[in-house]
Amino acid sequence: MSGRKPLDGVRVLDITIAYAGPLASYLLAALGAEVVKVENPVGGDLSRTNPPYAGPDGLSLLAPDSSYVSLANINRSRNKLSVTLDLKHHEARSVMEDLVSVSDVYIENMSSGALDRLGFGYDWARRVNPRIIFCSVSGFGVGTTGADAKSFDMVIQALSGIMEATGQIDGLPTRVGIPIGDLAAPLFAVIGVLSALRHLDATGEGQLVDVSMLDTLTALVAGEHFDAMAACGVPVRTGNSLARMSPFGTYRTKDGLVAICAPSNAFAEQLFELMNQPELGDDDRFRTREHRVANREALDELIEAWTMTFTSEALVEVLNAGGVPSAPVRGPLEAIADEQMHRRGAVVPLKDPRVADMRGALGMGFPVQFSQSEVLINGVAPALGQHNEHILGNLLGYSDERLRALRDAGAVGETPADMAAKSSVP
């Protein structure tokens, strides 16, 4: 590898909170961008108070004191620089102007119109720096009103249709087990930022990149043609099977569930051979993929009657030996403990200099492999305001006197060193 990171030389001004925005800036940081995270001097990012926590006595749902650090914040704030600034303070405007002037990307995920009301929205930013790429990650999109106050992942899942498409046929609509809206929108935000950087290189023009959580999930739902399938009599919610492919789903065993994917004629015929029922391949109900889809319930009953005679481990061994795609249904704890996921960097152990023993806590890596470039996946999250002097003093060139004046006025918070020095005074 060359040692070079894909986004070396790119600086990101990060005005994000909670999940979707911080995840997008984490991904940019993993690609090598210098991410300057602006946090409220009082409390900082909301994720700093998200359980579970790691502390002197291990992992806990409660944080009895400041020695306990949120795993969510460690996960999402790695490789970032933290500077504290009260955006409502009158002194914030000049500081923000200086930060925008030296940045390539400005990313935010505040509620709709919040940055404009503070005076730091896209129109202001492009006047300060015409080359700025301004990325907004929101629940409903730039220019929406009112609704953004409701843009929690659960609300977005409910509105997108993904909950109605998830769950058992005779059950209730079901939330996807991970916050899929908070996770998918940042991926498209990064795609948008990278595309805008390419446009900037070619034309010198900055631009607005507007990513909506609802747009993102609804677009993904639209890719499944639920409308056409419903017109053909197929229910929207089909449990653990995929209605347009059969056999394709999870099947019970003696001790668990196994996923089997055999939608092509070749795979299906091989499965029927393993079941010792090759005649199913000539059955008019199952002869072609279209016939199998139309008669999927009957086929699934036959397959599950066979799978129930095996343990999951034995069944997967038989299916894999026979060339039929399959896998045991693993729980999240088993999945993230997979050694291959650690070797490939998809999962990494979390670390923090403030916590001596993280008790094996794991976090998100960066699931893309480069042959020549490197990524940053296992750095540490900054303490609140840890880089105030570095960003304001070294990067922006503020004198010690100005830094002191900003702190005294309450525009900029104290650094951890400041607070430690105060606590050590008898």
C-alpha cells in the first residue's frame, strides 16, 4: 500500500449530532478527511450521553460520573477533532466564517431551517466560501417545514413503507432491527460528497448536497416492485421469504434456522436431489422459477419438512457440499465475533485512552478494501473541546489573547486541560 488515504487533503467542517450526520462524517474521516467537529460547549454531541457506557467498573447503562464514556460516541467520533463553539453566541459568526473559509466540505444534520435561523445555512456558507460543498442530511429534505421535528429513525421507517414490508405475513409491521434510516442516509451522503468533490475538481464550483432519510429509504423500498407484485396478488409482507424468488428464505431445523437461496432452476433441482425428491423438478407447480414463485407456500412446506430432520450445522454442511447456497441464521453477537470480519476490518475493537479496559467492546470498521489506499478505522474519539487550541490557534491562527477572550465570553468552551487544571487547584 502507498500509505495515502483516499481523502487526504480534504477538510470537513462537521456540524452534526446524534447518528445519521456523525456517521457520515465518520465515514469521511475513515477515508482520510480531516474532520473538525463543532460541538456545543455544554454537553457536546447528543451521543456523548447515549448508553451503554464504558468506565472503571466495566460496561454500564448508567454513567455515574465523567469517567464513563459512551460507546456510541466512541464509535461515531473516531478520528475527528473536537472544537467547542456556542453557535448562538454573537462571537460565533467570525469563528464560523474562518472555519468555513478553510474547509472543503460542510456537513450538518440539524432540524429543517435550524442553521438558517442561526445564520449559518447554505446561502451564508457559499458567500463565505464559493467552493464549499454543503451537505445536509435531514429527515425530509432541505426546505421542508415542521415535519423534521419528527425525523427519528422509527418515524422514517414508518413513513417509508419498510416496516409494512417487514415481519411475518400474519403479524404486525415490524421495525428493521437496526436503525436503517440513520444508517442508509449517511451512505448516500458520502456518495453525494464524493461526487461533489469530483465536480469541484473539474469546475471549481461548490454546491449543496441534499440527502433525506425518507427519500433514501423510500427509494430502496421502490426498488422491490411492491406495487407490481401486489397487483399480481402477492402480499407486501412475506416474512423471511422473498416473494419474487423461490425457494428463497429461512427454514426451521432441529435447533434453529437456516437460510436457503435456490431460485434458479439449477439450484432448485440440486436442492430437490439433496431432499431425495428429484421428481419435484418435474412437478408442474415447481418446474420453473415462475411456477415456484406462484406456489411458494406449498414448496416451502415441503422443504421445511426436510430441513426439520437436521440440526442447523448438519444441514448447512449437506447443502454446501451439494452446491446449494445456505447459511445458519446467526445472532448479532455471533456475527460480530466472526474472525473474518475482524481480519477484513468490518468490525474493530473500540479503544479510548480514558478507559483502561473496554471489556471487549466492538464497533463499526470500514467495510471497503483498497489495494493501494489506506483507511482509518481504529482511532479514538476526542474529549469534548480537546482540539480547541489546535483548531483555533494553529489552524485559524488565533492568538492566546483571543482564545482567552472567546473562552471568557462563553463562546468557546474550556478544553479538558483547562478543566483538569481547575480541578487540581486546592
